Amino acid sequence: MNICILKESRKNEFRVPLVPKDIEELIKNNSKLKFFIEPSNQRVIKDRQYFSVGCKKYNSQKIDLFLSIKKINLSTIKKNQNYMMFSHTIKGQKHNMPLLKKILKNNCSLIDYELLRNTHGLRSIGFGWHAGIMGAYLTLSKFLKIKKNKNIIFTIKEIIRSFKNKDFGNTRILITGNGLVSKGAQFFLNRIGIKKNKKINKSYFNVLEPKDFYQRIDRKFSDRDLILRKGSYRSNFKQYIGKYDILISCHYWDEKFPKLFTSKNIDNGFFKIIGDITCDINGSIPTTIKTTSLKSPYYKYKGVDVMAVDNLPSALPLESSTYFSNKLKKQLPKILNSINNDSVESYFISKKGFLNYRYLNLIDYLI
């Protein structure tokens, strides 16, 4: 089977879905696999590094599966093809509906990394941990007024080192969520000397699990039901406003769930900065009215600084790509086997031009 890594159409997207050493391993384990690269001078890993492990330059060869991280040019989408990416369509995101429409119109299959789940219903592949690290770094940099580095590509060691000997005063940080994104943010804070829970005259952070800020109406809260979008909820978040300087949003959100707060809650005692790593526009964090970029990460909303970069792991491209690739190489064989099967696995948003029956709610967004 032929697999091609497409170039990303978005500027400042440096990540790759597979790194050369993992491609080399995949070929070693299955001699029928052939890999192609659409040339790009933007990737953190150069084309020549892919060619050195046997990849070929993509021109117009027959391809069984096209891989990308995020955005690709719509002109790339041809009839009867298979694409795998973070499509950001599963919630009916308006700005990505043209992508899904063209996929369906051209009888294509669309596989979304976001839909690859383990037996517990949790995502089995993603960049969440690295997003948490970079989101916490950018948020705290703004809060402490640290001069912005002109670079937009870093390593984890570099950004930790940049906070060495910084005075955090009595900074109070609130993190929402307990998944990989949250764990990444906590990792960064711990490494720069900010510890969990309150200590006298020292900065600290606290972590809220979903049960701490969502209250299920029938009082039968469970994390699994939340992931499966079961039950009705109301926000219990207002009690935390005024007690912290910084909010770092790392929790899962679905449009079925309430917003954490409203714009009416924003006053002089509100958070000084919000780092919305989840980055759902007009989602659970009402101050997130748009996304930002790595070159310009912040904007003001009613006097509050907001960080809403939607491709944070791209600032740690080599480390995040290596981690992601290691996960993807293990999943790729089953994905390749499923492409031509009559069955429709849950990780397909569409298969051969037909919308997956599990996601028929997307029809409302396609009309």
C-alpha cells in the first residue's frame, strides 16, 4: 500500500505525522508498504531525511492513504481518496465544513486522529501533553511580562530554562481538566518551581476535575458519561472566580455542556489572564472569541489577556512529532486494513463518500 505525507497549508505548522525512523520500522515489518512525501520546506524534518529511509517524492502516484496533521489545500482532495488528519469537523466547526463537504462530494474517506479511542473511550493518540506544556509557557510568559522570544520553535528544555530564577511572587493558577493537556501544563509548572496546592507566601496551582466545575442535573455524574455526552449539566465554576490570577483551560468540552462562566462574571476580581488550550471558539470559555497564532498569541477581552493559540504543539515540533509518530505507527496497520472493508469503524467521519452513521448530526451543519 502507498502512503503519502502531504504538506501542510497552514503557516507555522511544522509538525509531521510520521518521523523517518518510524517509517523505516514500518517498511521493515511490511515490505508492501511504500511511502511518499509531498515536498515541503516548512516541516521540522527535512525532505532529504525522509528520502534517506526510502521515501519517494510524490508527484501523481496512486496513493492508498494521505496523511497530514491539520489543514491541507482543498484543491488537493481528489475523487475516491482516503485522508487522515485532525479535520476539526466532528463538532460541526463552521470554518471546516467546506473540507467535509468536498470530502463527501468526491466520494472520499476521512479518518480523524481525534476519533481513535482505547477501550475506555479515551483518545489513544494526540498532541495534548505538548499542548499543555506550550500553553502554560505562553500564558505565564504574558502574565510575568517576559519579553517575547522572536523564535516560534522551541524544545521543552529551552522553555523551562527560560524561567530559571524568575520570581513568581504569590501567583495563583487554576487548571481545569485532568487529561493529558492538564498533565502537560502541570509538568511545566512543576519543572519551573510552581507546585500544586496552596503554600504560604508562595505561588501555587490547583487542578479542577470535571466533577468540580460541572454539576449533573440528576446528580449522577460520571466521567465516562461526560465523554459519551450523556446527561444534562450546569456550571459550578463561579465559586472559583476571584480566587486565582490565572486560568489555564485544559478540559474537554462539547456544545451539549454549559459554558464555565458568562461575560457578566468578568469584573475587577476576575482572572488577569486566561490560557485557553482547548481553544473552542465561543465554547466553554466565553472570552475565546477567536484563535491566535504562535507569532501573535494574545488579545484583550474586557481587560483580560487571552491566549488562544490553536496549534500549540507546533512550537515543539520535533518532540511532539516524535511522540505522535510513535503512537501512529502502532495504529497504522489496523487503519490500512480497514480502508477497503465494508465495515465503518468509529474513527471514520466518512467512508467512500458516505457520512458515518454515528455522526449523522453533522448533516445539520452541512446544509
